[in-house]
Amino acid sequence: MKKEGVIIQLKNVERHYHIGENIVRAVDRINITVNRGDFVAVMGPSGSGKSTAMYLIGSLDIPTHGHIFLDGYDISVLGESDLAQIRGRNIGFIFQQFNLIPTLTVKENITLPMSLQGISKEVMEERAKKILEKLELTDRAEHYPNQISGGQQQRVAIARALANDPEVILADEPTGNLDSKTGERVMDVLKKLNKEGKTIVMVTHDHDLAYQYADIVYWLKDGKIEKVSKRK
Amino acid sequence: MNYFLFALRNLKRKGIRSWLTLIGIFIGIAAVVSLMSLGDGLKIAVTSQFGIESTEIISVQAGGSSFSAPGSDVVKPLTKSDVRAINELSSVEFAVGRTIETIKLEYNDVVQITSAVSIDEEYEKELYSIMDIDAEFGRLLKPGDSKKVLLGNNFYNADTNGFDKTLTAGKEILVNGESFNVVGILNKKGSFIYDASVMIFDKDLEELAGYGENVDIISIKVHNKDFISKAKEDIEKLLRERRNVDVGSEDFVVSTPESTLSQVNQVLDAIQIFVIIIASISILIGAVGIINTMTTSVLERRREIGIMKSIGARNSQIFLQFFIESGFLGIIGGAVGIIFGTLIGYFGTLTINNFFGATTLPRINFSLIFFSLLGSFVIGSAAGIFPAMKAARQNPIHALREES
């Protein structure tokens, strides 16, 4: 099932922030290589730069130095419009706070990334139906985010991430706002997606979660990679 | 992507704050729309009141301006000999002197003060044709009639004539205490000038009021209405000689239908300009309100903007989302304003009709509605340009990192 080859590569990536007079190196010369179909966890305490690393991979942020390759393309040199297209087609984001649009229904939240890519209504309906079924959300399609539980909201967020069938899913503390049982269910969904061939990069501070699900765990501290553990 | 759906949902979510923002646009558009629909009605009403439909009649009044009171004795009055002299002019078909006098009508023990206008026995047919009047009951005055009066249609109905008793042809009525026979009631004209008129032959009215040789207005019909300004010049020249005044210091006014109309229009235009200025200020305030609301909205929705960017929204798409939402704010304000403005115009026209006794039909101007809607959308979206640019430029990371 797994395709071969490198899909994400960070080469000597640095990201600096100016806070007053000081320069903070949120990410400091890191090198990460992710193969197609990998389940990668980025671990670290808060302030370690793990979220910044994820935003960089997700092309929401641009590195101060270094290069990031996605599927062979250097995304660190692309313009805003191209980056938006990559975020829309090649990457699916999942956030700790779910980040659904409150004024849209479950189904509209799922079709939103498709409509941003100008996909026709018929195709959107068809795809949304499949994704809703897959994540067992069909009976919640017309509900608004505030009408469903946290676990369901996170499943909607995963559904939205799958909307344009991206190869890479980036998850930022996906279980951080959920109790352990619903969290487990969400993780099982991610694991299943990984088995189907999606590349998953998950940021977490939860040691057990990282080791239970990920193939490779990168430990970050003060913006630097401290250690890399691979599943035997 | 469906920007309109988005815009509507967001406006719904914002609720009362959106509505408050719209007051400026609402007032502005309501003012413009009601003014436009009232203005049309007002013009038609005023024009018909002055009997300006007949385009071949010139009228002459003594006084420095056409708005001075007829018969006011400060000015040197026009006389019947002026009328005769004007009648001699080659460009003039005929000229009729008319006098308006305040009189006392008494009927059914009720007294009313009103004005009566004299009818020249010699030109009665021509006068009727100028005024385009006919009798609904009885007949018009005809030569040889004495102590007879012709009344406008308003005097007929017992409910509205103020006498509490139907007044029709054949009845006796007291004019300044003297008994007159009502010879006829005129057809309803829809203009108070005719419907409230009391017409008496010149010799009878002179006997009652004693104005001697003086006349208040000379109505002149020209031979050829294409040469109406030539006729006007002839009359002015003649009267300057007769009254011994120089060009520029005339103590009389010769007005053609066009000049009367243009005076009326000047007044109406002044009112319109005033209302348009107020409307513009309201709309400007409305636009500032929209800028304010949208700017606040961008700050409040930074997170949403971040989410949109994370799922692939381009800056241009974020811009359009806010831009269209802002336009919608404008269009909603405009739509409410149009509804109110149209209602004001509609009922205002009905009120004008009641007041003047005119029969102007309230009109709903669809192109005005269309352009007002378009205009309010343009104002709204223009006000949204800067907030929308600000939204598009949001850094998604900052937006996403804020705790919700």
C-alpha cells in the first residue's frame, strides 16, 4: 500500500522571530526527512519550536534560512498564491482547537476546501458524501459545529483535511482538547488513514501517544532536534 | 466558492451590530428615494396647480416680481386700458383682464371668506377655452347674465363644501351680502385653482368690490405659440412705454409658461439639492460606519482568516469574502432605505394630493430602485476595500496561534 520515496524534506531550516530587541530562534537548523506513508511525531515541551516546525512544513510560514521540499518542490521560495494552492491541495491540517468555521454546517465545512479550489457542486456533493460516511458523520451533516461533541468536531476537522485528498496530513495536538477515550478514537482514524497511504506528521507533547502511533519520533528542544527515535 | 452564502451567514451572526451600522446608509438612501419619488409628484402637482399645461398663455402682473401679491396696492396697478392696448398688438390674439377679490360667501347660514375672479363678458368664451372648463351642473356664465355666480366643484358636496348643505345650480347664495344665483357648478379639475374658484362677471364683481378700471392679471393668448417670446417682448415694450419705465426697472412681470415653470423648478431644485446634501452626509457616515464594523470584524475573525488560509484560501479569496460581505451590508441598508423611501414617497404623494386636491398618481420608479441598490452595494463594498485588504494580509500563524 505504501508508496516509496521522500515526500517532505527540511534542510537546515531556521525560523527567527523578532521580539523587541531580541531575535528568538524558534527553529534552529533542523533537518527532517519524511518518507511517503510515514507516521511521524514531533515531540517536545511547549516553546520547543514543534508547532513552528509544523507550520513551516504546512507552508503557513516561511523559513528565515534553509529549504523545505514538498514532493520535490522547494516551497520556501514560492509566492503567497502558490503556497495557498499547496495548502489547499497537498496538505490537510488538523488543529487542537478543531478550528471549524462556526457559521457553516458540518457538510459546508467539509466542502469549503473544495470550493476554494473551484470544484464543481456535483463533485463536491459526491466527495462530501463519501467522506461523511467514512468518518461516520452522515447524520451530523446539517448540524453546526456548536451542536456536536468535541470528538465529532475533530472528526469533522479530519474530514475537512481529507476534502481535496492530500497526501500529507498535519495534526497539531489532535487529541489535546479531547478526553482519552474520544482521543483514542480520533487517533484510530489517523492510524487508519496512515494505513491507507496518507503521510501523517503529528505534533504532540504526549509521550505515550507519540510512541503508540508514530513510526518515527523527533524530539525538539529549544528549536533543535535533540534526538530521533525509530520504531523497531 | 460561495461568497454570498458566507456573507449572509456572517451578517446574520453579527445581528444587531450590523443593523446599527446600516442606519447611515438607510437614512441616506431613504432620503434620496423619497425625495426622487416625491419630487416627481411635487413637480406634477405644482405644475398642474398653476395651470401651466396651456403653453400659449402669457400672463402679466403688476409688481417687481411674479410672487408679489396680486392687487397689492403698493404697486401701480394694471388697468383695463392696458388690456385694450395689448389687444391692439399684432402678435396677440386676445387679452383679457382679470381681477381677484376677497369676498364673503353665505349659504345655509354659514359664512366663508374666499376669493372671486372676474370674468370679462366680452371674452367669456375665450376664457373658458383657456381654462378648459365646463359645467357639471347648470351652465357657464353667458352674456346678459346679471347677479349670477359660477362655482368650482368643491362647493357642490355638502360633506366637503363647508356649508353642510349641497350647493348646486339654481340655488341662491349671498356674495358680500347680496343675493346671487348659482348658474352652474364646474367639472372637477383636480386643481384647487379651479375647484375652489368663484367666478363672477366683471361688472357684478366691480359693483361689489369697487376696483374701478384696475385689473390684477392680464391673460394673453398669442396667435402663434412658436412666437411666444416675440409676443412677450412686444408686451413688455408696450407696457414700458405706457408705464414710463426703463428696461431693467420694470414694475410689472410678463411671464410665459416656461418662465413660471422654471421658477417653480428652481424652488423644487433648491429643496432637492438640500435633501441630497443631507443624504450624502448620511451615506458618508454610513460608509464610515461600515469601515468601522468591517475593521472590527477583521480583528474578531483573525482566527477564521487563519483557518481559511490553512485550508487553501488565497489572499484574493479572503479579500473577496470581506469585500462582498461589506457590499452586502451596504445593499441591506440600501434595501431597507428603499422600502422606507418608497413608502414615504407613496404616502407623501397621496398627502400632496389631499392638500392641493391634485390627482397625481404615486409612482414607483424601478430604475431608481435598481440604481439605489447598486449604489448602496458600491458604497458598501468601497467602504470594505481597506478592511478586506487588511483581512487578506493577516499572517495565518498569528491568527491561528491566538487562543480562542
